[in-house]
Amino acid sequence: MLSVAPGIAAWGLMTGVAMVKSGMSTLDALAMSLLVFAGSSQLAAIPLLAAAAPMWVILVTAFCVNLRFVVFSAHMRSYVMHLPRWQRMVVGYFTADLTYALFTRRYPAPAEHEAERLAQTAYLAGNAGINWFSWMSCSVLGVALANSIPPAWGLGFAGVLALTGVLCSLATSRLRVLSAALAASVAVAAYALPLKLNILLAIAIAVGLCLAMENALAPAVKEEG
């Protein structure tokens, strides 16, 4: 996580700047950083808040942008079900895109023994802590220095680059490469949809088609084996 922390920090910095530049008070911006802790949905909600959009529109937009975390949590469930509920809730709060990506790359399957579970939990906690601190500290810094850092610097794109690099390293099979290319193509083609629904559509189509292909190819793989 340390290698991608600068990108996360830059993204958090520019999100903090964007919140204040949109007209939010310092207190509101700090509360949003701490409670929401989701850069993409924060950036999607900020212009809607500035435009005084209805609350349901803001909530639906944030919900659609963050739907990918439903997929993350469904996958992570088998890793954390041995933990008490309050600890699973804490894991849910701290889990972010890069936290999930790095964790599942390091541990493709859940642990079967207690020592392995402790190792997985420690790895997840370490990554999540670095990710949270990088984002939160620089988001607060962005709020404090909003009038000194112009959005034209475009530092937020560093977070996108960091995420893209890790996701590319996860493309270890043809099916994963296909799913990534398919999701990217659909997201770009449907970019004009409101409420960031292009993201939801891209996830649904990529997951649906690749699951169908995986099921169709499974018999052939078994026969070859």
C-alpha cells in the first residue's frame, strides 16, 4: 500500500479542495471526509450539493457510484465471517478499492486455519490503515488549504492512475482481461447516462457475460483436466 499511498494522498487532497470550492463549510467538508470516506461518490455528490439538488438525487447518485462495494463485500464475506459483527462493520468502513484489490491479490482464497486468519486480518488492517491515513490526512489538508491549491493542478488524477496500475496487475487471466475491457468499453459508451449509471451498467454487463462464459467453458476445462 505504501507504493500507491502518494496517489491516494493526492486524490484526497484534491477532493478536500473540491468540497470547499463548491461552497461547503469547513465543518461540513471535514464531516463528509470522515463519514463518507469514498472519493468517487464524494466527487459525484459535490456538484449536486452545490446545485441544491434534491436529497434523493444525491443519495441515489452516491448509491450507484458505490455499488461496486456490494461486489467487494460479497467476495470478502468468506474472509471475515469468523469476526464479530462490530469488527466486520469496521472492516466494511475501512475497505476501499485498493485495499480490496491488494488483499485479494495477496490472498486469493480464505484461510482455513486460525494462524492464517490472523495473518490475513493483519495484512488487511495494515493496508486499510495506511490507505485511510493517506486519504484522510490529505483530505483534511485540502480543506485547510483549499484557497491555496488550484483544482487546475489535477492532482486527483494521481489516485486514478494508482488504482489503474493495481487493477492491471490483477488481470492474470484472459477472462479477467476480457471483463476489464468490457466494463471499460460499456462505461465509456454509456457515459451520458445520469446519476453515474454507466458504472452500474458496466459492472452488470461485465459480470453477467463473464459468469455466463465461465459456466459455459467449465465443462470443457474439466474434460481437458
